[in-house]
Amino acid sequence: MKRKIGKVALFLSLLSVLWLLLGMFNIVPLLIELPNETNIRAHASLAVILLLIGSWAFWNED
């Protein structure tokens, strides 16, 4: 179960990193715009969180 969570987290983190790279070239929107709120750069935070989850899932517990 732990490995499945890790694989899903790594896949989603790769998608968010791809979103970041495409946003840098103005292919996709780089910011999420919510009404009456400041712009959010959610893709960078999402990538870091998912990579942390992925690393937790593949950690060897001795």
C-alpha cells in the first residue's frame, strides 16, 4: 500500500513539475487566479509536497 501511494505521489509530482515548466514558457497559466484573492503559485508547493510523500513511501525502515 505504501509503495502504491508513493508511485501515485511521484506521478502527480512529475505532472506538477511539467506544469511548472510549461508555465515558464507561457504555454499554460503559471498562476491560479481566484476572485478577490492574490494569485497562487500552487504548482510549486504541490510538487514539493508530492515529492515528500513519494520519498516517505520508498523509505526503507530497518
